[in-house]
Amino acid sequence: MSRLTRRRFMAATASAIALPALRTHAWAQGWPTKPIRLIVPYPVGGQTDLIARTFGDFLSRNIGQPVVVENKGGGGGILGVTEVKRAAPDGYTLLCTISSSLIQNRVTVKDLPYAPEQDFIYLTTISGLGGPLVAAEKTGATNLKEFVDYAKKLDKLNFGGYGVGSTPHLLIETLSRQYGLKVEMVHYRGEAPMWADVASQTLDAAAGSYAAALPVLQSGRGKLIGVTGDRLPPHPDVATLVEQGARGKYLGVRAFTAFAVPTGTPPEIVKKFSDLLYQAREDAKVKQVLATYFLQSPSTFDAAQTRFKNDTQVLLELLHELGVKPE
């Protein structure tokens, strides 16, 4: 009897020791059992929102649970990114944001409430072929030279952006230094309201993503006068800014959209997310959106780490060289 009791005791002890590992493995295998939140730190209507909803739909169709997009705009992406940082690392909160909230904010924001290199695991990155520089119809500009000539006649050029150190800010800062322009930056919570003000002729110009700028271009209220990166297929005659004579380190860097989860998320779930996001490149619905808005296919997990590290180094150096500081 005593031997049987001892055996039972030893078996129970061994089971207890192994239980945490078994529970973790079983929990990861059972994931997900409820809807997943996909936080976008910018308003509805911009390119980041479009990407989030497109890939969120793909994830939902492949994991058997709804992926609910929540737009948490404000503070140049700070509010939404911070919410994901504070979320439990349990695989039920995803982040979809742009590179400026992860890189530029480190220079432009005092006491940033998150550490991009420590607080998140990056799953994939997505970039556009080229970023449009759009002049309002009232400027009459059709290329960079005409835009510069127009800007030099003004006391200040009203230029739209979405945060200090954001992609539009770096672009116009680069151009203003080369051409001696006086610029008044007007920052918005996201791209959609910015492009609305280009359409209404409140702004002289803005820069951002092709997806969000498209309605303005189609309406004729804004004119594509140059592109950062490569020429855009639907506008083959519009030269890149470099081809038009613009110079600067920024013109060789492309903004990206990243998907991430809080640090501490189980490796099995990180792999599942990253694998699915990469596989989305073969999905018909995703491919259609990528082709329509001239977005590159999602990167592999390893490529995302390399992209984040390299762009961080280049952009931080550039921001310091330009003297960009918190407002």
C-alpha cells in the first residue's frame, strides 16, 4: 500500500512539474478562441487603415475568428501604439502602423511612452512602390520646378503632414533646404483629413501614400508632380523627384507599414501570425489590393527584422542631421 502511494505521489509530482509547459503548448495549439483586435493608430480612410482591413480579413478567413480593426488615432500614432504595448501578450492584440510612429517618434516626441525596439515583435512590413508629392490645383504646378517657383512667391507654403518627423515632413524639409523654401507644416491625425484639405485647396500641397491620395488625383483637385521611390505605373510620365533634380538621403528611404505584436507573445503565435501574413501575398483579394495601390508584397519575418533595423539607423541619422526636434 505504501509503495503504491509513493508511486502515485511521484507520478503526481512529475505531472505538476511538467504542467506549465504542457499548458502553454496546449494553450498555443488552441489559439485563437475569441476575436482578435487589430489596432490602427490612424483614422479610417488612410493607407494604413486599408492595409489593416485587407490583411485583417485574410487573417479572419484563415484562423476562424473575427479580426476587428480599431482605429485609435492621435498623437502621431502614439495613442494606438501605446495601447498595443500595454495589451496582454496573448495573441489577441495586433498592431498595424507606419514607420514614423516606430522610428521618427523617437526623435520628435519627448518621453515616448513605448520603446519600439524592446516593446514589439515585428511580423512583416509592406511598402509602396513610390510616394506621391501632390500639389493643389490652385498652384498650377505640374512638376517640381513649377512647384518650387510657386512656393518661392509665398510668404509660407502650407504643406500637409501627419506628425513631426513623418514622411511628408521629412520630404518637404529636404526640399526646403535644397531650394530655400519657407514652409508652414500643418499636421493631421492621419492622411484622410489631410488629403481632404488638399482637395478643398486649404493646403498648397501634401505627400503620403498613393492609396489615400488617389481620390484627390482622380477629382483633378490635386496634381501629381513627383514621386519618391519608383515611378508609379498609372503615371509613367511623372518623373521621380530625384530624376527632377532633388537631392537628399531621405529620397532613398521608403516608408513602410508594419504588423507587430507585444513582446512576450508566445513564439508559436508569433510564427503563426508571421507565416499567415506572408502567405497572404497569394490570396486573390489581397493581391488585388496590392496591385491596385502599387504596394509591395508582405515581407518574411526575417526580412522585417532587417528592414526595421536598417531603416531605423538611416532615419535617425537623417533626423539628427536635419535638426528635427520635439515641438
